Amino acid sequence: MKHAFSFSCAMALLLAATAAAPCRAVAADPPAAVMEEPFLAEVALHLYAWFLDEKDYDPERLGDGAKLVFRVRRPEVKADEGDNSEWADIRIPQLNLGATVKRPDYAIEELGVEVRSSKFRIVNVYRLEAENREFPEEEDWRTVECDLQRLMGTLRDSPARGTFPDQALSERLYLACCRQLEIDPDARGTGDQIIHIAPMSPVANEVWVFLENQNLFMQFTSDTDIENPELWTAQQLRVRTIDAANNTVVSMEEMPGSNVYVTRDQIGRLLYNCIVFGKRILVVTPDDPDAPEEIRENVKANW
């Protein structure tokens, strides 16, 4: 990452990687790509790492020899003319979690660009209500079963497979920070900075960063493939921030309806992914204004 990271003020901007939930389902086969076991395994991995809570874990439903059951359908979506994006609903009743995935395919006429991807990415995650944890054999839902032990082995080995932003994407993340915070990207930082970057998921268009000095989390998202430079002209990165020191509560009942506050459980999950399995970047700023900053990187999972 090109790092003149110098965020002296508490920052508040993180982007909601959620999209409007699609409408009523129709009796049509889901896209073939989302029915493949490797893709569903990556979806399960992402939900496991970022959303699964202790209360959702049921050993009776996830015991030895069990199958992890995915329920998949193609929803009906009210799209604009010329929007050929594909959607799919994926639900995992054993985890009490569901996800909506999207493969964008549309044009932004005002900018003269096409937003198109070959990949489905998660755009929304939700918990299943009790009545949605078991499904009747309706025509529009399809079932895929995966061997749970093999899948859990994949989950346990996943940190070693983690990928991180390359130099080009890191520069883009940095410029997005500066744009949102109105910081001069060429300005020299003040003091040493410690940054942690969580591993990227192939099924989520997002990057999570933890700025240790400021107790600030930043999430970067995009509707296009976040790692593909050919699509970067189509959209700017959206940025959301979480002030961990000042915007953390025990329960959301303390701040009902707020989209600014998060729970301590959510903060713990963010810290776990960013620090335990993330890349640690130390930006050393010498006192001499003419001396260049020194960047030291370590991938924590490989220490």
C-alpha cells in the first residue's frame, strides 16, 4: 500500500455492501455457476468467518458425517431496461444464514461504461427466520449437499490461502481514503502508523482494514470486481468506517435502528480477521522530513 496514512481525526465512513433484496422467486433453475460446490464452499467460508455466531452453531446439525445443505434459487428481480445482471439466493439452514449473490451486467450510460463481471459476489447477508430454516420441496429451490468434514477442512485451512490487495489495489484503497476524508494524498504522515488488512474473499467485493492508531475499521466495496483494474473506471470505491472506541455497544437494543453502532461481538470478529489472519503493515515515519517513510509488511497467518 502506498502509505502516507496520516489520519489524525476520528473517521466515520464505511460502505454498506448490501443491495436491495430481490423479489419473489420464480420457477427457474439457478445459475449454474452458483450451484458448483467450490463456489458454495467459498460462500460458506465467508459466512463462517464473518457472520457465524456461537448461538448459530448447533452440534446436532453439524456433527460427524453430516452434510451441509445449501438451498439455492434464482429470484425474480425488477431490473432496469438493459440490465442483464444475474442474481441468486443461497440459504444454509444449518447455519441459520442466507446470502444474496449477484453477477453484474449493465451499462452506465452517463459515463459511457459497462459494468460486467464473470463472477458472482455476495451483496447481502441475512439471518434466517425460524420458518425459513426448513424448506418444502418447491420447484424454484434447488438443493446441493456437501460433505461437512471436507468442507470444514477447507475452512480450517483457509487462512493459509488468504490473498491481499496488490500494489495497484492498495493505491486505489489509499486514494479512496484520501478522497473521502479530504486528505492530501501526497502529504507526509505524522508519526508511525500500524495497519492490518484482512484476507480478501473471492466471493465478496470488499476489503477490510483496521487502523490501529485510530481504533478505526474501514470497509471498501464496489459493485464491480474490486481487484480488476479494467473495471475501475466504472465506479469509485465506496467506503464505510467504524469507530471502534466510540461506536461499540453490547447490544443493538441500546441503539435501535442505528447503522453507525456495532456490537462487541462484531468488533471481535473484525479484529480476529484483520489481526489474527491479516497482513500487518508498519509505516515508520522518520523525524527527518527529508527522509522517506519506511514500509514493513508481515502476513500474520504465516508467522
